[in-house]
Amino acid sequence: MPLTFPSHLAPVLPLKLWRPRWFDGVALATGAVAPDVGYLFTGTRFDLGMRTHTLGGLLWWCLPVALGYAWIARRVVAGIAVHLPAPRLFGWPRYVGLAGVRHPWQVTVCSALIGAFSHVGWDRVSHSERLPRLIGIADFHGLTGLYWFQFADVFASGGGGLLVVALAIRAARDGEIFDGEPPPAPAANPLVFWRVALTVTGLGALVLPGLPAATVPGPAGVRALHVGGLALIAGAAAARSAPVRGAERARRLEDEQRRPG
């Protein structure tokens, strides 16, 4: 399968850039990764198999997962965005404004479903021999020495990931991330943020090999992405609650200057 993130965002991000007011960009993105969230439970008694990648799964699994992840994303994006590297290249400070963006519920629901459908459809194309046969290649393995899914997964993962990065840079350059002037960003506290984020990442790296199906690429990759996401959320929460050292020093200096004598 193509990489859950960022590659599976490639089919839907152009929709947001094409008609910004027609789509909820956050819901498009969370919908596009929602089918693979089921891999978190692979190998356990809650194993969902491929049911999250079916048309029925779009409603009972992908929609609620996408809406839940979109709700979380809007609440943590500001605290994470101010700490990410290459802020000028990717325009991270402008993502702070997404925390206050709300779309009509119909737009958000449809965007989540479109994102999830794009994921399921792309996986079907990657895993089926129909596309090469459609273009006249009856035996892809015999011609190339590779099975179609091997070629398609590598091409979709690499090409999709590069497209997402290119679209993100273009959106930052053209000011398409947030319409208008974003609200003030929260104070950055990079020392605390990265200390906590790296600690959570390290703990996750210790836990992941002991989970069921830890050597299966799909579940392993999705779990690693969630560890990374939790690390960023934990870092943002810690940075928000901890005092900024620079601000503390400035206040102390002001107090000392105000003392008589």
C-alpha cells in the first residue's frame, strides 16, 4: 500500500487548492488516512482486517475516525506549528489560523468521505492488475520482473509524497494556507517542546517492537506515525504549560530595574 502519510494526501490536496471554499482541507487529510488507522489493532482481538477499506467501512469507520482526528488536529495545530522547522519554506506560522476555521457540517462530512474514498480507491488501483491490463500490459510481472503492486506501491509512495511536499511549499509561497491574516501564534518554547517530543518518541520506539504484528509493514508504519503524532501533541502541551525561559528572564530583569537604589 502507498504510505499512509504523506502519500495518501496526494489525491485530495489538489481539490482544496482548486476550490478552497468547497472543501474542508483538514477533513480531506484526516479522511485520506482514516482507513489505515484500523491497522493499530492488527494482531489483537479487535483486529478489523480490511473491513476499514471497504465502501461500508467509509461510513462506520472512516467517517467517525476522520471527524475525530480533524477535531484533534484543529486543537493542537497552533502549538505544534510554531515549533516545526523550516517555517518560511512551509509557512507553518499560518497553520495557526486553522484552529479557528469552521466549515458547514455538510462540507466537513463530505470532505472526510471524499478523503477516505480516495484512499480506498487508490489502494484498489495499486493492488489490482486492472490498470496495467487497461493500458495493454497483460503480464506486468513477466515484462518487468516485478508484480504490479510492488511497482505501484513504491511509485505511489514516492511520487505521492513528493507531490504533497511540493503542494505544501506552493501553498506557503502563494499564501493559500489561510485566507487572511492568521491570529497571533502561541509563544514558542522549543527547548521544552523538543525535549518532551523526543522523550515520547524514544518511549514509543521501545514499546512498538513488543506489539502484535510488529514486523508487518502496514501496522508498524501506522503505529510509528501515531507515536510521532502523540510526541508532537505532548511536546505542544508541555510547551504551553511550562514558562518560557526567555520571558522569565525578561520579567526578572524588569523587576531588578524597578528596585530603588
